Amino acid sequence: MTNLPRFALSADIGDVHHFRSIPIINHEPPETFEGLTWFVVVCNPKCERRAQLGLRRVGYQTYLPQTKRWVVHARKKEARENPLFPRYLFIGLRSDQDFFKMRGVDGVEGLVRDGYGIPAKIPAPEPREGEETRPHPLARLLEREMAGEFDFTRLPDLGPEYAPGEAVRLTAGAFTDLQARVVSMLSKGRVEVLLDFMGRGTKVQMKATELQRLEAAE
């Protein structure tokens, strides 16, 4: 998605105040990517949501992947969503649609094209032998987005807190299924445990998510 478009569609950017007054629409990804031919739209700088709104108004399916990061403004920290691919969004066309209605959509600059000047399609995968269908690449991208892979505001799963002396079972690593006793909680979700290994007491540091209380495991 790095090719520059070979033509520009007309778009009235407007002034800054007009841009800020445009409503921010919800994510609302398409229900399915199947049955449509998908292309990549190039947007004017910082106009991805505006372009998406305009394209939807004239009947196109769109997908604008989002990422979420912490930003600091006026000494306040807040989570903010932005396009995962700045200046790009995806547009899906039915078999009875063309690009004519894109002309004049505010915020749209053009389309990503191949080396022959033809709008570049996002290829749908061919099913392998024995498969009926394979997920569209954009469907897999949406799955990753919904799983929070691009949300950098989420705290990592540090796991439960354990008290010294608790009996636990190890669920990962070389000592999987061995029993141990909690020695202490460490920082960043790590736990020091004492296990009996070959007749000797051995201290090991584990992630809290790699332990299970013995009574819960039984």
C-alpha cells in the first residue's frame, strides 16, 4: 500500500473549523468481506474518518482499522483512537458498483493503483484442497483488531496475586505439573516459588499466569 495514486479525485478540504465539526463515526466494520471486491483508498492528510463517512453515504462498504494509544495533552493522559494506516482505508464494491460515486467525496484523494495504472485489488485467497473457503485478508486483520492487538493502552495480564505459603501447580515451562509453594510476589506479575526438584528445594521465578492454585487444579 505504498504506491501513490496516479490520479486525484476532487475533494474540498475546507477549513480547520469545518473539519473539527464533522462527526466522528463509530468503528462499525462491515459484517462480511465476502462477495465484495476490495480496494485501497488514499485520503487527504488526517481525513480518513471524513472520507469514510462520505463513502458510506454514497453506498460503499468501508473498513478503517483503528489503533489506540496513550497521548498527553495539556498535562492530561488520554486514550485516543487513530487509523492504523494513516491516509488509507479500504473500500468494498459490489459487482454492480463502480468508482463513479467516489468523485467529489470529501477527504478522498484517489486509489492505490498497480504499475499499469489499474486500481489494485486486495486478492481474496484461493481455498486449499479440501477447504470450502479461506478468510479474506481483511477479515483476518479485523480479527486481530477486535482481539486488541493494536490497542496499546491495555495493561498486560499480570495474573492473580498469591500469598506466601500457598500451594500451586506449575502450568508452563520445564517444570509443568510440578507442585510448589509460593515464597513471595515479585514485580510485574512474577512469583517466586519453592519446588521440590530431585529431592532438593529449588527456588524458581515464574509468571503468575503460569501458576494455578492447587485446590483449583484438583
